[in-house]
Amino acid sequence: MKGVFLRALLVLCIILTLAGIGFVSYGFYKKLTTNIPNPTATIKVKDYGDITVELYPDKAPNTVANFIRLAQRGFYNNLTFHRTIPNFMIQGGDKAGNGSGSPSLSDLKDNVEVDKEYNIPGEFIANGYTKNNLKHTKGVISMARTDYSQTSSSLTQYGYNSAGSQFFIMTEDNNSLDGLYAAFGEVKDGIEVVEKIAKTEVYYRDSELKDGEEAPKDKDGNQINSDTPKKPPVIESITVETYGVDYGIPETNDVFDYYTWLMQQYYGSGLSAE
């Protein structure tokens, strides 16, 4: 009788053990097979409304990591859309407010030993990155960058790797940008806000200037860039729902010193204009 009881107890233990293994295995399986949603950014624009953007880390992982990191650290709070063009795009995210600024390493992380401005590698086909096939259709968000190619073909690569914090959102399809800029997401809600921002009043358009007419200047005598809003729409904040995923700190590269390069062309290596 005692032996029967022990055998029954052993069988019960084996059943419970197998059930436990099965439960744990199912838990791991479910975790591995559960689809984690793409991160979602909410861009709150003062007096205009909210723009909801789905980000695509499978297409441009480093670009997405950079955008998320800057947003999480409040970099974009109270910056503006400094360039708006109907039937094309709206551009913002520059801390200088005029399209000339780059973010700094201290905007990405704390305790930076040597702080300096940075750029990120361009994740698009022309730059040798083939995983990003996003097209610049209406609602797509992409990274702004500098184009040095018109100065010298030898500088093309520096332009490809010159994005920092500035982004633009398409208000119409434009396939001339495909493969040349790092698209990394798409508006899912609030495209009407994007369109409204694009129509904000600007100082002037290039097409409005008559032959020989100079562009208007600001109070300090500096030329105002075309497509500059008279009252730039303010980005109150950008928040990102990452669904528990840490996208980390992006890979960065140094900002190309265009002025030094230009002086070297005029005066030779090691010489200056002084």
C-alpha cells in the first residue's frame, strides 16, 4: 500500500513538473511571438493641435533612436517649425531657429567630457544604406540635412551624413527626395495640422522676388531665408510611446567644418584669411 502511494506521488510530481515546464515554455513563446508595436511620437504644436507619427526602427534604426532620445530629453520642447512650404513640406527641430543649428552630445546624454555638436549617418540608399525603402509620400517624416554637392562633388558624402535634429514632414508626395534623405516614420493622425502649418504666413517665397530684387532683412540687417514664417509655429513638446523598448543612444559623427574647408581652397592648407 505504501509503495502504491509513493508511486502515485511520484507520478503526480512528474505531471506537475511537466505542467510547470509547459507553462514557462508557453510564457517564453508568447513573449517571443508577441508583436511589439512601433514607437509612436506625439508632436504637440501650440495653437495648431497634435500630430501623431508612427516611427519605423526597422527601416532607419539609428535615425529613430536619435529622434526618440532627443524627444525624451526635452530637446524639441519650445522649438519651432522654421520653414513651411505648401504642397511640399514643413521643417522644424532646429535649436537655432533658422535652419543652421546642430544638436550637441550633451543633448543626448549626461556627463559628456568634451561637448560638441554632432550629426548622424544618413540611413538612405544613396549613402549605401539599403534597408530603408520608405518613399517621401504625403505624411512621411524625414531628416533634413545639408547639401554640399553643388559646391564640390567631393563633399557629397559629408552632406549625406549631416543630419542632426531637424526633421520635415511631407504635405505632398515628392519622389525626387526618395533615397536621398532618411525617411523614418509616417503621420497616422493630424495630417490636417501639418497642412495648416504649411499654410502659415511667411515673409516671402523665392518665386515672389522680381529680377534683381533683394530678399528682406531682419532688424539686425541679416537676410531672411525664404519660406520663413512670420510667426513660427511652436512645438510645445514631442513625447514618444516606446512600449517598453529602450532604443538606446544613437551612433554619431563629427560635424563637417565647411568654413575651414572653404578657406583651405582659397589659401591652402595651414593658411587663414587673416
